[in-house]
Amino acid sequence: MNQVDRFKTLPDDARIQAIGNLFKYNNRKTWDIGVRFKQSTRKALKFSQLPYLSRQVVLNQTVDATPPGFPIKFTLPDRAFWQTATVGDSGLVTYKLSEEQSQKCFVFESAGKTIYLPQLELARALFFTNNYLANAALINSALDLEFYVDHHPNNDDREFPLDLVINALPTTLCPKVLFDNEGFRHQIAWLLLNSDIKNAFNSIYQYFSQERVRSPNVERWTFRFDPPQLKGVKVAARGWKSSDESTWFINRIELLDGLFFPDISDIGFSHPDFTENKPGSGKGKGGTYPQLPTQREIDENSDGSEDNESALIFCDATQRIYNRVPRTRKVGAQPRKSPGGKENEDKPNNLPPAVSTDDPNSRGDTPRAAVDGLDDLTDNADLYLNKFDSFFKMLEILEKEHGVKQSKPIVRKLPEVGRSESHLMVDGSPRCMAIVRIEHQNEGYFLLEVDTSDGKASIATKIISAQALAPKGKLRDFISEIEQGLLSNQFSWPKKYFDALVGEGNHKSVSHQKSKSEGRLGEEDIERWAERFLKLFTTSNN
């Protein structure tokens, strides 16, 4: 684990030893949570900073820290077999602070092992992968007040008609920048559309409102909630174990695999602050949120300002895999202000290095930040096969009329590289690359085709000689480097890399066929595209 952003008042390499109750002083608007560190006398952080907080995690790392505890994988049983206990009941946590020992756990058996899973850690992995949802959990009916699900949207896309649209209402405190993460779009839809998951999230506020203890100066609450049904979900985690390994206490969940998502194909997302990048605006990223310097300081004591868009910061990601996910995209984006308007351009550079993780309020004077701590590993690239319809039709012509043989295509979502947004389409959906191996007259080629249907950029189809690549290895061994080179090279193929990999004459590019009309290529356009490919193959074979 390696954190980039730093907590302002913590020392280097501050390891979390214990996590206690939530509390709020009566003269404050925001809630804190008790946290004890090995190298600091500080006793609390903001509850909104929970995406960072698991036992034994190291903050302000100067070197890669030892992972928290021993690795373990287990499968969650039916919720009916879960019991409730405390941290102290496990006998495995040596930090004897009474507030730590009294924190609530779920306890269950899995493959002959007794698992003590802190309720707050499960909620963090399920819900609190960003500070917005941590803050929202302590507000009555926050999701219902901030989002509206339209089950009968206007469908203006014949290719991917929307099943529903999730609208962030004008009053929402949810930062628009979170919607750039496809994983967050999956997560918020999962929360809003799965009643069992939503009830579990809402139970946090129900217990919070009923059980918090008030005294003259401070309110306190021991976190708990009702878990959703997670039977069969596989967990990868780290924690402490008994000498015979029969009992485990979980410090941090690293992966949830098998979360249930409703059977929905296409979901749109709207936000009152969405803006669109105009197609053909040139290379480089058109930022939709203030860009950050290399490192930010997280001010543990400050409230968020109302004067800026949320800057994006990252914490160690919790990974998740659903049984299925929909295609998602942003809708209803308003045109961006003209380049002559200095307002949006100047704001990013004016932001000071310190940020707050709390929601904005009138007392706040520190720019607020959105924490991104989610890594959605669900493999859904095949959902975007239709985006390459014209490309595949062109290959069908080559196959039927010219004897070209083709393999089953592979579709990959392009990764995020640095601050480039080229891995995203204009509507926020993932930009994908199709990979096909073909053979023509006993010569093999790999074709790499990138989806540029949003008009944001144009990139030719890359053709690589399979014979020239074979002595170096299989394409899968190099595809990650190729993607990195593509996205870090102003969204163009890295020529020098291919020259070194297969030789200058063994990779070529074929530009896309232009169409007289917008949208998909017509039959004549596709045939001309096929002819240009065939001409290149013929030239190569000679």
C-alpha cells in the first residue's frame, strides 16, 4: 500500500492501532471517530476520512508499509448464521483500550474457521469507499433526498437504449467527479436499485439516531448496522489469527467477489453539474474537475468550503467484483463554457494544497475533496462489443470475399494512465480496445482497434505482424505496455515502442474510413475500408 496524499497533522508512517466510537462536540457540525496510532498521540480523525481507515493501515507512508496482518480468503455464509460480538471477544486484538475492545463485530463460521469481522470494516468495504457515502450515512434518507431514479427515460440511442436514468438532484452533495469512475456509477446504482443493500445502508442512520448518547458537551455512538444478504460472496482480507488458525480477526477487507447486481442492461446518470467535452477539441484531457498537484495535504480539522468543485484524491482501493454489471454512461451534460471564460480555467491553479474531506458548509474555508477508494474489477468489457460493429462488419467482408480468417475478438477497457482522461468516452463510459488475430495467405496479424465513436479523437487501427512478434512472446505479454504507451503518448500509438518490439516494417496503421453522414458507416464505406485493409495485406505479403 502506498498513499500519495498526506494527513496534515500526522507524522510519517503512522500505523492505526485501534478504532473507537463516533463522537461530535456540540459546537461542531461534523462527526469524528476515535483512532489511535502507534507513532502519534492524536486520538481522532474525521468520520468522512473512513475510506482510509482500517486497523494496522499506515498513513503518511514514506516507504511501502508491511500489509496489515496475515492474508486470508473466506466465503460469507447465509446472513441467518451471523452473530454479534465485540472486538474483545475475539481475544486476538492486543490493544486494550476499552473503547476499542467494545466495538461491534459480526461472527460466523467459514470453512471451519471462526471469523470476527468488525461491523465498521464491513460497512467501509461495502459503502464507505468514498467520503460522500460516509457523510451520507449519518443523514436521514440522504439517498432518497439526493437521487431520483427515472424508470421510463427518453431513449434517444437506438444502439444502447437506457433502461433507467439515475438523476442526482440539484440539492445533492455528491461530487460530480465521482461519476467519472465507472466503479462508483456501479456502486451508487447498486445502492439505489437493490432494496436489501439500500436497507442495510439506511440501517446505519436508524441505529445512529436511536442509540447515540448525548452529554452536555459531546455526543457519542458505537457503530453498528444490519448487514445485507451476502451469502456466497468471497472475501480476501488480512487480519490476526490464533495459533491454531481456527479463529481470525479481520483488520482490512481487500476484495469482495460475487456481489449481486440486479439484471439491468443500460443505466444513464445525470448530475446538475455535468459538462461535456466537445468532440474534436484536440488532444489532451479536458478536465471536468480541478486538477491536483502531485500531493495534497488532508486537513483533519477543517470543514469543506462551498466555493469550489471537489478535487479528487485517492486512498488505497478496496476491490470488488459483481456477478454482473450494466453498461453505464453520463447523460444530460451541458456544453462547457467557451475558452474565453477564465473562471473554470483559473480555479484549479488557485486551489491551495490543503483539502477537506467534509461536505461543504458555511463555516468551511478549505477546498473540499472527493476520496476515490474503489477499484471495480468486474469484467464487463464484452458489453461494449457493439461499439465495434462497423469494424467487425468490415472483417466479415474480408472473411467472406477474400478468405481472411479471424479469431474471436477480445475487448479490453483501456486503463487510466496519469491524469489523462483518454480512457473515458465523452459520456464517461469506458473507452475500449478490440483485439483480433487474422490470417491472410498464411500470414498472421494482430489488429488493435480503439473505440473513437465519440469523436473526441481519431486513432488508426494498428496492425502488427504475428510472425515478427512470436520470437518476443505472446501479445498478452505486451498489451499492458501498449495501452500505457497509447494513453501516455497524447492518445497515439507509440511508434518507437513498436519499432523496438517487432521492427519498423512489421507494424502499420490503417486510418478509419470516413463517412459522409454521422453515425455508423454505411455499406459502401465499410467495403472501401475493407479494400484498404486488403491492399495493405497484399503489399505486406509481397
